[in-house]
Amino acid sequence: MKLLKDYLKVKEHQVTPESVFWKRREFIRQFALSSVVLASGSSLAFTEKTTSKYAGLELKNELSSEYVVTHHNNFYEFSTDKERPAELAKNFNPGSDWSVNIGGEVELAGKFGLEDLLKWTSQEERIYRLRCVEAWSMVVPWRGFSLKSLIDKVKPTSKAKYVAFKTLHDPNVFPGQKRGTFGMHTLPWPYEEGLTIDEATNPLTFMATGVYGKDLPGQNGAPLRLVVPWKYGFKSIKSIVSIEFTEEQPVSTWNERASSEYGFYANVNPKVDHPRWSQATERRITDETLFGVKRIPTQMFNGYGDLVAPIYKGLNLKKYF
Ligand SMILES: Nc1nc2c(c(=O)[nH]1)N[C@H]1C(S)=C(S)[C@@H](COP(=O)(O)O)O[C@H]1N2
Ligand SMILES: [Mo]
């Protein structure tokens, strides 16, 4: 649990010279002109939209500051602490020198450079809410491409029912993967996640390569990470090196670690509590709330139900949490 004094400490770093502040304003203005409509009132309040097609997403949100997005992270390969990944990831700048294995039930299997993936798809900006299973949340401006556009290119076979992802496994890069780092609390590496093919091809499902107009920093999952905004944050696997199309339900690292606490689906659901805490509300982290604790109600499917609820028609969401 973070204490108020920790937030005050963060606030000190957050003080930016005026020139930097105005650059950020300029950037935010560009967002406002491209994919986001500026709401009246505060200059930092946004009417959120992913693309103009998704008018259903007009929920008022404040963007979380670049500082909190890049300094309050969950990336256990670096540390179980929220502030440490930013520091420990300083030398992890893979850039485009990265490849991804695409395999399993797919026509175009192989090892592809990130550059190839970027040639096949087109990049855009998306502002999404991120709701962690730990009951904190942010609003993040990502850059990247829709996973569907990549899937359309590589053409899964009719046997492909799921998509499985893996994070890089290299203890020389990730200190947290060294044996005994967390003692018995370690996760089984590599971190793995999976989606059903319907979830993976939903237009909201995103592969991020950047945040706040810059390439992803290491702590946010450089150079390529998944973003599934209607699911708890742990589904949004970072630093992906493998994408496999499978017939069977793939491993989800947190589900494997504690299946009674973390389900395979992990859809944001205020009515299904975590065994150790309520999921009815969340602590929204923005600049302002660094000074306080703003609790807001958690929305079903994190507010993206219009676009994703049909996937789960007839599914018991308490049983398949
Ligand atoms: N490989 C890997 N991916 C991961 C994690 C992790 O520890 N390792 N943490 C997850 C969790 S719990 C959350 S909430 C989000 C956090 O993303 P952010 O740090 O970019 O906000 O990343 C997810 N992806
Ligand atoms: Mo999380």
C-alpha cells in the first residue's frame, strides 16, 4: 500500500520546468485535434474516444500524467515494487532491434523483426483506461496498431481458437528472472498470457509500441506490449517475443500462480470481488490525485461493454472471472 508521503515524494519530481510543461500541452493539443475531443472546463479533461468510429466511448476522463504512467509500473521481471522498474529499465532500450516468433495454427509462421510488423500494420493513437486488478487505474495515451490488423496479415487456420503471448526470458536483461530474486514469491518465467481468438480480433485489442508520443520506455514493456483495456492490467503482457495461435486455452501466468484469485478471462467486473479485496471501486491515479485518493466506481468491462459484451453472451462471468 502506498502512503500519502510517497505520493508527496513523487509530486516533487513531477515539478517540470515551464518549457517542458508547454511541450506537453502542445502534445496533448495534438491528441485533442486527432483522436480526442477536448471537453469544456479543464484543459486536461478529455472526452475519451478511441477512434471516431467508437462514439460509444465518450466517457469523461483525465489523462494520467506522463510521469505517473512511466513511474508507477507493474513489471515483475524488474521488480515487485512500483517505482523500481523505471530505474532498473534504464538500460533496456531494445528499440527496433527485436523479433517476435509467430507460430502455431497460422499460415504465415516465422521469426519477424518488429520492423516487419510495423510495415504490415498502421500505427495510431489510442487513449485507454487501464484498470489493475489491485484496484488502481490510469488513463493512458498509447501509440501502436490493432492486434487484428496483424492477425489478418498472418492468417490463423480454422483450428486457431486462442492466441498465446510470451515475454522475453533473459535474466541478463531482467534481474527479477534471476533465481531466488523473490524467494518463494517468484513467478514462473517467462510471463505468459492468452486471449480467445474473438478477444484478440476485437477492434479494441491493441499492440502498443509507444506511450505519450514516444517509443515505449522499458518499464512500460518496450518495444511491444499488449493492451486489452476491458481486462485487468495483468492480461496486458509486456515485451512480447512470441505470439502463438493454439487450439487449447493457453497459460496465463497469474492464473497459474493463484487460480482462485486470477481468472483466465480477467474481465474488469465491479460485481466480482477479488477474494482479498473489493473490485467495486478503484483509485484513479492522475496528477491531481497524487495529493489525495480519488476513488471512483469501477465500470463493467472497464466501460467498454458496448464493444465487448457480445463476446461473453451466455457466459457465467462469476464462474469464468
Ligand atoms: N511481462 C509482464 N507483463 C506485465 C506485467 C509484468 O509483471 N510482467 N504486469 C502486468 C500488470 S499487473 C499491469 S497492471 C500492467 C501495468 O502496465 P504499466 O506498467 O505499463 O502501467 O502490465 C502488465 N503486464
Ligand atoms: Mo496489474
